[in-house]
Amino acid sequence: MLLQKAADFDLDISVMDPDPDAPARFLCREFRPGDFRKYDDVLAFGRTVDLLTIEIEHVNTDALLVLQKEGVIVYPQPQVIQLVQDKGAQKIFYRTHKIPTAAFQLASNREEILKCDLPFPFIQKLRREGYDGRGVKRINDVAGKSKAFDAPSVLEELVDLEMEISVMVARNSKGEIVHYPLTGMIFNPEANLVEFLYSPVQVSKEIEKEAIAIAVALIDSLQMIGILAVEMFLTNNGKLLVNEIAPRPHNSGHHTIEGCVTSQYEQHLRAILGWPLGSTQMLKPAVMINLLGEKKHEGPAMYEGLEETLKIEGAYVHLYGKRIRNHFGKWDM
């Protein structure tokens, strides 16, 4: 999707991905199979480009830091990516910069989790490698502590939620910042993945202003260049708490492709290239449906109901192009 927008600007894009059948390979100038977690692969690839950006956070940042020193422009900056890779470091950053977040404790192993004094139930999140619902456990009682992940973790107070929202913000090298209207998120309770998104969100003007102010303060505190998704909890007593951030185009911004004047993908390109940031005005209310696939299905992707969906006025289908997997993406507006 980033490549589709890059084509409008005649940008010369190279892509590295470990999957030789990655969907992006047919849309870029050069495709190089390589593991973005491996130092040597990232370093070799980065030395062939002028500017490097990411699609996922789990990238070898040691290589990115070397590339940055060698003069390659890396946005978002490696230091930001390092922070996001560690959920514990994220929480400490929020506390240091007075960004509201749920009460938490850090634990190095299961033994320390057994000594945790957070009230039940609480949430355990692995500090590293958790993604799309993986690496997260709800601890309901003492017995649950004994079954916790035996790894460095964030132990977080369970929040009494009214809803989960996200604010997409972008910042360029001149320090200019724009934000998109709030997005509401509804998660699949089993997969812990976003299943529905909607924008705008019906909240008070005060909550809306506060959410935007938090997101703007966060990207400014990070001095980050690029687009940033700021996921927040809105509690039943009206408090906003930052849950997690993602320094890249994010599923909570996919609706902007048809729903806003400037999509999140174009905005990311504008930000990292130092161009003026685009209008974030909504063209119309938007809903996204994320197709997760049949439960327990593994194998070739088979799409049903495509013709029926295409008959719906104002509905847009976006297929990732993943051939083998157990969840696939589509967005309706």
C-alpha cells in the first residue's frame, strides 16, 4: 500500500523481505530477499539506499544505528524503533514524560511475577516480540501467576474500559505535526486482533481534544519523523491511558485510504521525505472490517463473497496478497 502511493510520486523504491513471495515484490524497483532481523542483511540492504523506512518494528536496530552514522537517513529513527521494541521501555518513557498510562510493574522472570502485588486480574505482556495478540496473558489468580510467561514482562493493571481508540499523528523533519480524527477499535476477543474500526468516534469534545493532545505530545517528545499510531484506553470514568504505539502505517489508519484527503501512506512518505504534510480532513465517515479468516484455517487464501461486496456502493476491498496464512485483510468503507 505504501508502494502504491509511492508510484504516484515516481519514487524509486527497493524492498527487503524474508518471504520470496512477499506481495510487495511485484510493485517495487528492486526486491531483495533478506531477514530484517539479521544485522548483516539489514546493513547490506541499507547501504544500497538513500533513505530507509520500515513496515514492522522487529528490525535489527544495531544495523540501523550503523547506517545512520554512515549517512543513510533512517526514519523513523533507530532510537524510536528500539524504544517501541521494548514494552517496558515504552512504559518508562510514558511515565518520565508524563504521558498517562495504566499502572504497571516490571518483572524479569516468573519468580518476580509471583511476588507482584498488583490486584487480580492483571495483564502480562512480554517486553519483547509480542505482536498481534501474541505474548499477552491475563493473570486471574495466584495459580495463574505460576503459568505466566517466564520472561521479562510488563505487568499492567487491568483497565475498566469504555472503548479503545487510536490517534494517528505525523511529524516531518521541520517539526510540523498533523493528526487524524480519532478512530474507534473493536478487537476479536479470541485472536486479540482488531476486527472493526470506525471513524469518527462519538466522544465528548473534551476527550477528543485530550486524546489529540496526548498523541501530539508523544510524537513531539520522541522527536520522531514519520507516522505514529497511538493506541489508547478510554476508561469508564473518562480517563485516557496510552496503551501502545506503532511508528509506522498502522491498521487503525487503513480507512484513511478512501476516507481522508491524505492517506496514512502518503502522509508517511511526505513526513520522511521532508515534504509539507497533507490535509487529514475526513471525506466521509469510515468503517473497516479486517478479515481474520476461518478459525483454525491454515493454507491457501480463498475469498468468498467478493462479488457481493463489490456490488455495495462505497465499499472498497483491499487484499494483502498473502497466499498462505491464517488471517487476511480487507477493508470496507
